[in-house]
Amino acid sequence: MIQRWQPVENSKPQSDGITGTYRVDVDIPADDWANITEFYDVLIFNTGHWWGPDKFPKETPLVFYRGGKPIEPPLSIFDGLKVVLKSMSSYIEREVPSTTMKLWRTQSPRHFEGGEWDHNGSCLSKRLLEEHELDSWFDPRFGGVNKEARLVNSVIGEALVGTDIQLLNLTYMSEFRADAHPAIWLGKKDAVAVWGQDCMHWCLPGVPDAWVDILTARILHYFKQGNG
């Protein structure tokens, strides 16, 4: 869906502190993907990381539009995401050829201990997590570091029900690998102390290679079954 930055006009005093809004038209697909859907045999969609409440503070909120007008009452980020995903999945089902393989990839998890990436968190673990540890680390009920990804993934799963878009869930398998990306993202002296660590972008081979292997197997299986 289309997202546009709308700064507040300087001539209008703002008592609420808002400096501008991000307008999201839930019913208008973005040209950069909507206009090329008939060209490819395989389409892979994804979303997640930028739907965290911390990305859009109250001074620069998301405002959701339908039919050119703000949706009333205003939607929260996750309620807006639900509407966006339903609109996207409906559009994809309607406009993308049925022979095209459609996948929706979930996001990479975070593995911080002791705080978030910018609040003394560390992802220098040297061991794989056990299955019984995953919920204590990641479940939204326990405030886990990966809670936003799990919440977003649940919304994605709901939106894809009844469609032919396949869910490519890379999050769960990757949650085990807290040991797999201890690299310091900036590669500079004292980077961790100054900036924290980037736990979203995997730095070592292994886990991302497995993602590609799974994707390749899914694609080959799809077309071997006579689809497309």
C-alpha cells in the first residue's frame, strides 16, 4: 500500500506536538510492486520490521486512509496493519495470475539479552536455544525481545487464510539460532558500547543460507507439481 510523508504546515499551530504524519492509503497498491505482478513466475512478499510502535512515535504517527479520507476512528498500528494486509492479499488474489507462485516471507528474529539493541542489549550468545526456551525469549505474553515479530506474523497468517499465498515462516526456525550472528554491525572500535548491536541483519553464513535452501526447495516442488 502507498505510504507518504505529510509534514505539518508551519502556519498551523500544533498543540499536540505532531510535526507530520505518514499517510497510508490502505486501498491503493504501490506501483513498484503492483505493476509488475504479471511478469514474474514467483512473487515473494514480506513486511514486519517497520510496523513496530517505536518506528512511529506520537510526533510522527501513521494515519490510515481509505477512499482518500482518514479512517475514523483512527486505527492503531497493528489494527492498521490488519487492514493493509487484508487489502493486499485481496488485491493479489484478484490481480495476480493464478499460475504465479506467491509466497509471504516472515521476518528475522532478534536475540538480545539484557535490553534492546540501543539499551545495553547483547546478542553474543554462543549456544543454540532449546525449544522450551523460545517462548520465554520471544512470546508476546512474556514481553520477549521478538514479541513484535510474533505479533506481526500472527496478523500475516490471519490475512493469508483462504488465499493461495503460501506462508514462508523463517522466524520460528531462526529463533533457535541465538548463536548465529555475533558480529558487530558497524565493524568499528567500541561500536557495541556506542551504538549497540544490529540483531536484525544476520552477519554470518548459515541461517540465511538455510532460508535460501528452503525457498529453492519450495519453488522447485511447486513447479514439479505442474503448477505454473
